[in-house]
Amino acid sequence: MARIIAIANQKGGVGKTTTAVNLAAALARTPKRVLLVDLDSQGNATMGCGIDKNAVPVTTCDVLLGEVEAGDAVTQTEEGVDLIPGNTDLTAAELELMGADGREQRLRAALEPLRSRYDFILIDCPPALSLLTLNALTAADSVLVPMQCEYYALEGLSALLETIDAISQNLNPALEVEGVLRTMFDVRNNLANAVSAELTNHFGEKVFRTIVPRNVRVAEAPSHGQSIVGYDKASRGAVAYLGLAGEVIRRQRERDAARTQDATAMETPA
């Protein structure tokens, strides 16, 4: 059964889509069965996977509007990641869903039949707390938050955590924080180091050990329609995202082991 992870941050330019594409590719290399859902109307995750967002016959828009089954919208990429592509049609989908019943539950219902096919389903969210992001957080088991280590990023993180808490109370009780990922990190920057230390002190184990450095190769990869893992596996960026994939898998194994232990304890007579 797939773990559904929404990759979200209401602040733009923090490496959200970069993380979605590269983590998906890194997980596929392990190998895991991975589905990437592009829920951003910019369609950058789709393009980053080497798929022309303007040429795809069906998108997440069609899935959300109930015009096609999610499984029929899946397209394969060259790096072994399955993709439900997104493009500007998502803007229209959001407007159409505004007055619909159960509008926050559309993505959850659509992805449920696919959970048995994959190990991980990653959702690339738009950089805003919109209805599309609400759908992602309602469908997800957890939220992975990429963020730059700068002052304003901390304020954005606080607002996102408040939103996650509200959704867990009203729409998705199982929702939790998968982890906070430090991106575009420059060790020479004193403020970055200070913010990083503050994050670790405040969130503890929720902060991934992996730190994604500023890396030119990571910025180049999307223009070639590839992840950094496919574009330059030896680069510092690729090593970081492969390390992140390892952390995500380890955390999932620990959760599975804990569930098994709890189930065994319940079955064992006193």
C-alpha cells in the first residue's frame, strides 16, 4: 500500500518541484514503484520529467473533475517514474470545483484505487494554500516541506504547520509531517547555518539529515527533461536526493515495523 506524500510549501522558489521530481527519480532507482502527481498548473514537474505538458491527452484536471479515472491518466517516464501530468488546465479545474460537493476529497478518492500499485505516491503542490493544495493535503498521509534556510521561510513554515494542523482536525486526522528538507543550502552563509540550527532544535527528528546544497547541475537538469539523478548521478545534488530517498524509505520501514509490533501485541493474550 503506497504512502502518499504531499510536497508542499506556500512560499515559492524553495525547491518544491525540484524535490518532487528528484525524490521520485531517486526512489525509483532503489527500486520502488513511484507515482508522481503534478498538481501545479505551471506543469513544471511534468516538464521536468521529460513530458510535454501541452501535448498530454489527459491531466490531473480531468482526474479532479471526474472525467477520467486516475489510472487512465498515468503516463510513463524514461526514468521509471509514473506520472499524472499537470498543466494550465488545473486553473480551470480549481474554479469548477469551488461550488462542488466534497471538493476537498476529489484527489483522495481518485488516488485510492492506485495505492496498491505503488510504494510511494508523491504530489507536487502549487505554491499557495489553494483548493488544489487542500486536495493534496486531504489525500496525503504526510507532508514533506522543502525550505530555504532564511528568515522569511520560518514564517511561511509556521503558517503551513497551522494549516496542516487544521486539516488534520477537520479533514484528514491521519495527516502528519513527513519531514522538513533544507534546500539550496550554502554552508558559507551564516544566516543559513543559524536558521538550520534553529530548525533542528525546534523540530528535532522531523528535520531530514539530508541537506540539498546549491548546485548548478540541479538547476540544469530540468532543461534537459531529466532529474538530477538521471542527468548527473555523481553530482552533489544527485547524492543528496539519493540520500533523501534513503531516509524516506528508512522512516517507512520503521513505521511498518511499529505497526507490525502493535498488531502482534494486540493478538498476544495477556
